[in-house]
Amino acid sequence: MRLHVEERGDGPPLLLLNGLGYANWAWQRQLLELSQRFRCIAVENRGTGRSPKPPGPYSIEAMADDAAEMLDGRRAHVCGYSMGGYLAQALALRHPGLVDRLVLVCTATGGPAVVPTPPKTAAAWEANAGKTPQEFARATQPLSFRPGWADEHPDELEALLRSRLERPTPPACWRAQYDAARDWTSRTSPIEEIASPALVVHGTADRVVPYENGVELARRLRHARLETFDGAGHLLFIEEAPRFNAMVTSFLTD
């Protein structure tokens, strides 16, 4: 499936993969800076943004294959957050020749050790999933940041919501991605087979994918380094963009 892709910059290719229901608006604090060193290839997953919105069911494997198609045979570094991290792992397992280094942000792998989304967050999603995208975003977006961030940055939150709602994700597509993500975390994938060096980045105040999942992911990968953002939430790459961007650049150019 041909997806919408935004490409910027020159240099080694860097594939950017979005999380559940999100589109390229989420990378707005990365694209300008990272494109100074890399050929950024930001992909909008099926069901979101300007990409096709087919009916479900979806799977992580199918969405990873979508992303592989967008590389057009190019070998790339791959950076994914949340569900985008699931896609990055699946991509490395299914298309290892396309993957150089991995940056896995606030994400998890599957199996019995996975720590599920906290009940308060899961309940907010379920309570609002059938509402309009505007109602869903306003009810749930603050949970993707560390506690207190939304209250401390109301103007930034509003700007992000405006960007998100320019091309909202239809509820049925959100649900199809959500079901795919839950299926991925219910299964144990052979990520020990991934040969790519990996940087695992996680915030200790993540209210979507708890921090323990990053610890377990880094433990299971063969060549991984865990970097902890103390007190940061799920969207730490927005909360602490300068630190995150510098860390990613250093890892990919070392």
C-alpha cells in the first residue's frame, strides 16, 4: 500500500514511524533539525493523515510492510515511537536488509512480561473512542505527556491539537490500529534475532507504555542501549525535543 510520505534533507536515510492514530504532525520538533543531517522519511501509517484509510483489520506486520515499501529499496535508520516502535521491530525482523540502526521510543515488545497501558489511560481511550476525533483528542491527549505538562503548556497543547485535527484519524481506523497494537503486545516476537544496534529511549512518567517495557525491550535486544528520561512522559520527544534530537543524532552518527 502506497502511503503518504514527507521527505526532507540529505544524508543517510532516516525512516520515522508514528504511533497509534498519529500522523506526521507529531514529528514537527524533529523534522527541521534532523533533516540537517539525514534524509528524513516520515511515513503516515494506513488509516491516518493523508494516507489511505482502508477498513480493518490491520496488523503490525502489514503496516511494517507498508513502511518497507516506502523505502523503495533504500537501507535506512529507523526511528519509531509507541506503536511506531512495534512497526520498527517488525520491519527489522521481516526486512533486515532495509534496517541500519534502530531508535525505539517509549515502546514495548510483546509477551508475558509486557506491562499494559495503565487502567486510567485505557479507560479514557475506551470511553472516548466512539466520539468525534476532536472530542477524543481533547479528552486523551494530555495523558500522553508527563503529569502536569498540559497544564503548564496550554498554548503548546492547543497548537498540537490544531495540527492533529487538521487531518483527524477516523474512529474506525484508530480502532483498527489499536487492535493491531494489542495483538502485537499479546505475542512474543523473536526480537533477539534483530542484529541492528538499537537505542531504546523511555520516560519514567510514561502513562501510555510504562517505563518497565523499555527496560525489558533493551534487555531482550542483542545490541541495545537504554537511555532514561527521568520524569518524562510518553511524548518525550516533544517535551524534551533538544535533548532527544541531540541523542538521536549522536547515536546515528557515532
